[in-house]
Amino acid sequence: MAEQFDVAVIGAGAAGMMAAAVAGQRGRRVVLIDHAEHLAEKIRISGGGRCNFTNLQAGPANYLSDNPHFCRSALSRYTPRDFLDLIERHGVRWHEKHKGQLFCDDSAQQIIDLLVAECAAGGVAWRRPCRVGEVARDEAGFSLETSLGRIEVASLVVATGGLSIPKIGATDFGFRLAKQFDLPLVPLRAALVPLTFAAADWAPFAELSGVSLEVEVSGGSGKRRGHFREDLLFTHRGLSGPAILQISSFWSPGEAITLNLAPDTDLAEALLAAKPGNKQQLQNALAQWLPRRLAEHWAAASGYAGRPLADMPDRTLRELAQRLNAWQLVPAGSEGYRKAEVTAGGVDTRALDQKTMMAKAVPGLFFVGEVMDVTGWLGGYNFQWAWASGYSAGMAA
Ligand code: FDA
């Protein structure tokens, strides 16, 4: 005997819980299914345990997609202010960190608890841990074979997220289901991820591991081009920190990224102006603008470490300054889905309705959250997409 519901949501992460709660509170009989032992692990570990749950500036310009206008409708129907109202109703205290990024004062667990409470308010039935096998469709709706029995529903919301962090339950379920229903996919790639270099290329920089500084970074090509001013972190294998995570979403293999290590200073101008009669050693001069370890590294690399600034040929100073203000590097790759915060690409939104998130060719089948080809910048934008797309589908499913 199959159990009957109006709506099944597969994936009880950010987008799935939001969609289930909203549909349930509209009076729909909802079942929420997840295969993981622990609920919403990605929310729990997000934002260093404090969940950067939205960004006040969230708008279409903060998202990458092959169909860039798709996200506009959902983002305007459920805004950062709407989510703030929700968390304030639940008494969750929050603060703004920087650039509109909002975090919990206490713990990301509070966001999970409030979503569970919203699901309870909508009478949502839980099935977890529960594996979903075959999904079939007929005129009446969808039939799901699960490890806890067969479930029949009129609407199916797929909220299984992307491929990042497989060890806490990420799967390709949503992408396989899209293929089963002949929906197109935009190729997947790890995004918001540290970038790596060939061991031999990186050997001279490995000693800088741990150095961090604010930089300007740019990269990408064509319509997918990004420019950010954020912190950079040197690691043993390459580069990380918010600046690199941001640009990684725009980067394609083989392309260079450009770093300005002293974004407030035209170093050629500053060094040439300081040079006449200057007995200061090069690394000490550079340390006015760069962290000391970096200044020492670049002075050594130029072959003039320990020499007075006044001794340096203008041309050498200019070349050094040019490398520091516009350092071009070609990463060999990224740390991959093991370390990526998100998966870019996914279900092609051209096949979905922008108001409801429903597949145009498959009435009753909805996709929400990261499984779709909508990828936010670092800084709370991905959760805002989960809330907004989850809300839109929850209102329609
Ligand atoms: P999510 O991945 O949250 O949920 C998918 C759910 O589906 C999971 O519960 C999973 O178990 C379940 N599932 C998968 N396959 C299944 C299957 N076959 N059967 C049943 N269930 C299945 N974003 C942000 O805005 N601010 C932040 O601070 C952070 N911080 C952050 C830190 C780290 C370390 C990571 C990895 C990611 C972030 N993010 C973030 C990104 C953010 O976590 C992500 O974009 C959202 O969680 C996506 O929400 P979804 O609900 O779409 O997927």
C-alpha cells in the first residue's frame, strides 16, 4: 500500500525545508525525505558554525547562471528582509559582518531549528533517513519507491543540492532525475573553491603558506568575468581565502587570474618617487605596502634583497611593481568538490518556470536550491537563493 501526500520534497537542506514548510502552511499534505543520518549538515557547518544566512545586497547581479535573469523573480518575491522577519519571529539574534553578510550571533543550529519548527507548523511528515529509488510518473502524479515504502504524490520538489562535500551526504540524485525527465543540464563544476598549482610551479611560494592580505582579484572571460576586493590566503598547495573562492566560480581551466597585491598603491609610481638617494633596503621599502614575508619573498625573487632602493635600476623597479600590481597566474586546478562550498551549473533554468521553479515540460516536477544552474557569490547569497527558490516552489507545489 502506498502512502498518499500532495507534495513530496526530496532533500531536507535549506531549500527543501523552506519549500516543505511553505507548502505545508498552505494546507498541502507534505512529506519531506532525506537520506542523511544528520539533518541539514551544510547549514550546521556554514559560516564557520554561525551560518551566513543571507546578504542584504542580494540581487541578480550576485549570481552566476547561463540564464542570468531567471533568478530575478524569485529573489524579488522572497527577499533578505523576508528571511530576517522570519528569524526575528523565532528570536534568533544576528549581526552584519561585512558587505551585507548576516550571521547568527550564536549558532547555525538555530537556523535548522527554526526551519524544523516552520515545517512542524505546516504539519510536514518526515521520512529520514530514507533512500529514494525509482521515481515514476503518470497522469495522477509521481510514485516514489523508498526504503520506507512507496509514496504517491501530485507534486515532487527536488532539493538534493549539488556535489560539494560528498562526505556529508551530497549526491547527484537531482541531476540524474533531471536527465530521466529529459531536462537539460548546464555542465557542473566546483565553485567557491581554493585554487591549486602544479607542485613545481608552486614550490617558490609554498614558504608563504599562512600569509594573508587584502587584494583585488579578477578573472573569467566573456560574460562570466568577475572582479573582487577581498582577503587572499597563501596555502601549501596554492591560493585560498575569500578572494580566491569568489574568483574560482568565474575561472575555467587554462585561464589566468590576476591579483593586485597592493590595491591602494601604484607601486611603480611609489617606488620610483621614493628611490632617489634612498638607503632603505628593497624588502623594507616593500613592507610599507605588503606583509613582511611577502615583501621579503619578492625582494629575493628580484635578486635585489638587502640592496638599497637607490641602487635599483628604474626598469627593474617597474617590472617588480608591475608583477605586484597585476600578478598573473594560471592555476592548474582546484581542490574540487571535496572542498568546494558549492556546485556551479546544474538543471538548466531555461527548462523551468521562473515564478514557480516547475519544469515547463513536466507539470508537477519542481527544482529548488543548488541543484539548479544558479550559483551565488560567497557571502550569504547561496542561502538566499535556497530560501527564495524554496519559497516560490512551496507556494506553487
Ligand atoms: P543542501 O546541500 O543544503 O541540501 C541537500 C539535501 O539533500 C541534504 O540534506 C542531503 O542529505 C539531501 N540529499 C542529497 N541527495 C539525496 C538523495 N539521493 N536522497 C535523499 N536526500 C538527498 N552558503 C551561504 O549562503 N552562506 C554560508 O555561510 C555558506 N557556508 C557554507 C560552508 C560550507 C562548508 C559549504 C559546503 C557550503 C556553504 N554554503 C553557504 C553553501 C550552502 O550551504 C548551499 O548553497 C546550500 O546549503 C544549498 O541548499 P540546498 O537546500 O539546495 O542543498
